[in-house]
Amino acid sequence: MTCDTYLSMLATLPVEELAYDDARRHAANCADCDRVTRVVVERERNMLMAFGELYPPVPAGPIAARAIVLSRRRRVALYYRIGLGIAAAASILFLIASRQKIVAPTGRVSETFRLQCLSPGQAAEVLRPVRSPNVSVSIREKSPLGIITVAGSPVEMKHVRAVLERYDTPSESECGVQLSVPAVIKVP
Amino acid sequence: MAEPPELVARTREGDEGAFATLVERYRPIVFRWAIALSGDEDEAEDVTQEVFVRVHRKLSSFRGDGSFDAWLYRITRRVVFRMRSTGPPPCDNAAPNVYVTDPGARVDRDRAFALVQSIAATLPMRQREVFILCDLEGRAPTEVAGMLNMKDVSVRASLFKARASIRRTILATHPCYRERPR
């Protein structure tokens, strides 16, 4: 065994494995390799002793007591966080649900009707009995198109559509003839 | 003294004395791991405390089919990495050359810290872990492989590299080796 072979073994093997066979014979006959091996053995032993002397400065009792206290606090904090999360989610769901209820009644629908027989003024007259304060009718008197725009709640608009279908249909009414509008129209 | 499985079982049942015994037994080991992984004494103290807080909280999740040491080591490792990623960077103290020793001199506390700091400075994390667990704590590579979730052969390879690195540093400071004709 050469010195280089021995040193390459010394670089990676545990020193106790060098105490056998060829390696041991080489170290016994080579003063340099023997010295180097002694240095490594001695310093590694010191390293082991140093590592074994490392002790935490705080005694076990306080560490354990503090660990138990902190562990319980964290467990409680976890329950709080879970509770807060559930409460926050419930609040958000409640807000969403209540907002939908508020929005629904105030929803207004606007619709434009193209008149076939009636003039916009006549249509406004026809719609007068079904008009509540919430229903607004806008007309353009000078417009040649015969258009009327009505806005109201979906229920009111349903009545408006029914009235216009009845009085603004060529088969049902005589276009150009002066209509006598009843004071009250019963909507089905 | 009761063995870890018994202490774990008693702690689960709410026996605080058993937990204190568990801490007493594993406190130096956790502290050494923490120093080896972090290279900083103050950080190692904080890590030791935090590890035992987590042990107390998560003891119910320890199934007991594996080694308690391995479970504890994984917690220590996670705490060190978490502290390093969230806390300030550790002080970069220039470690003295602790591989040069005075035969017969008492290995004092400062010297021990300096030694571990120098190991931390010399070796990459994986090699450091393997070197500490195998060569300084005397664990078998198979056991270390289980603790680190590595293959046995990878542990041995890392150990060889770590030893080579440490011994290169030892020998580089030794006059008779430096002057030796090669």
C-alpha cells in the first residue's frame, strides 16, 4: 500500500477501519502516515468531546412548563381563529342574503312599445286607469314613430302589456277611430 | 427511567411530570441538533423551546410506529428552517480554527460552540446533518436514512464527503502533513 492510497482511505473511512490488515501494516511502517493518523484520531476525539459538552443553558423544568403553557394558549388561539372564521363566513352570507331581499322590491322595468293603431297620447289615455304612482309613461308627441316608453314594477308592466295588446291591436280596435276609454279596466 | 414510548403515552394522558422527563431526556439532543443546523447559540435556545411546544401540541399525532428520535428530529429541522426563513439572518461570526487542538486541554463551552459553528461553515446542510448524526452521535447510517428520509446509499455518500471535507481541514492545518512530500 502506498502513502497516497493510505491517505485517500484516511480521508473518508472511520479511523477504526484503518486498524486492520494492509492499512495497519502501512501505518506501522510509515512514520508520516502514522503521525497524520494520530492527528486525525486525536482531533476527532476532541470534536466528539466538544459536541458532547453542548448543553442548553435553560434547565428542563422551565422549558417543559413554558412548552405546556404555550401549547395550551396556541390550542385556544386555534379555536378562536376557527370560531372567528365561521362567524365571518356567516356574516358575509347573511349580508349577501339580506342584500338580495332589499334589492328585489325596488327593481323597476322599463319597456318601449311600438304602437300600431293608437297615437302616443291615446295610448297614455288608455293606460291612465292602470297607472299607479310608481308607473311612469313617457311619450314624444311630435315623433312620427308612435313610440311610448313605460316604466314600472314587473307586475305593473304585465298589466300595461295586457292593456296595450287589447286596445292597440288592429283586429280588436278600429285604427283612427276615437276610442271611448272606460274609467276602470279590469285586468285579468 | 421510563422509556420514550411510555413517557409519550403518559404525556398524552395529561401527565405533566412525564412530559418534563421527556424534555429532560431530549433537551440536550435537540439543542445540539439545533446548534448544528443553525450554527447559532441564541437561535438554538429558541429552537429548543419551540420544538418542545410543538411536541406537546402534536404528541397526539405521533403514531409510535417509527422512532421517536426521528420524529423529534424532523420537528427540529422544520423549526430551524422556519426560523431561518422568517427571522433575521444569523450573525456571520468568523469561527476560530478549532481543528487545531492542544492535547490535554479542557474542551470548554466556547470551544464547543466554535467547533459546531466551524462544522456548519465547512459543510453543506445535508452533509452536516449526516456527519452530526452518524459520526458525532454514533447512529447507524440506516437509522439516519430513516430520520432524514434518504436512501441508505445517499447517507453513506454524504458521510464520505463530509468526512473528507472535515479531515482535509484538519490536515491542512497540520505542519507535518503540509510539509510532507507527496
